[in-house]
Amino acid sequence: MRAQLFSENLPDHRIVYSQDGRKFQFRILRFLEKSRAIIAIDGVADRTAAESLKNECFYLKRDDLPATAPGEFYLCDLVGREVAVMDSDLRCKILGVQNYGAGDLLEISYGEEAFFVPFTRENFPNAEGEILMTRAAFEGFRK
């Protein structure tokens, strides 16, 4: 089966889970590109079985990911965190992280509003401990 990979260290993992919680063991047969590969999934022996998994998304469990080094974090760990807007008393919340090909975007909620802000050091000078967003980013991307 062809697979699109969204993990730099996927070869270190051999078990993935479908969105409905089914467990699959796999192996990478060969890479087509850095983020695409031909994989074999245990128990998927013919084309019909493979086609039943077409467009299925597979996930790693958070506990299966390697520990991060000091100063590093997983983007998924930002979801749900509070964001302080610098030079103000404003507080926002991170709803999600998206990447449509041009870099990571944080989906920010402020009251009833939601908007995207590029996740750059310029917009978020501190993402460890208290997450800080510049007032310019808040005002510029909120519109």
C-alpha cells in the first residue's frame, strides 16, 4: 500500500491505530519520497483488503512518541493551552494546529472568535512555559 507519512521517525514505530481505535502492525517496504512510502500491513493480504483501508488515517499513540529534549515539545501539546498577549491583559486559547503546506498555524480562540496565526518565533517569542503572542500578531491576524 502507498502511504503518506507525517512523522519523521515513523520507521521507529511499528504499530499504528485507526481513528476508530483498531490496531495495525506495519512495515515500510521502501520509500518513494521523504514523506511517502510503500508499506505492508499485517493481515492485509490482497487488493480487496487493502482497498478497504483507502483514505484511512492512522495515528501513533501519544505515549508511543519519544520523550522530547529540554526546550522541545510536540505541537499537539500546545492544543488547549492558554496564550498571553504581550503588553496586555488579554488571554486566548489554542484550539488546534494546522499545516496546509506553508508552515504551522495555530488556531486561536478569543471569546467567540477564532483565527489563525503563523507559528513563528516573531509571533510567539516564547512557547515554553507561558506561551506569549505579540500584540501585533494578535491584532494583525484577528482581523
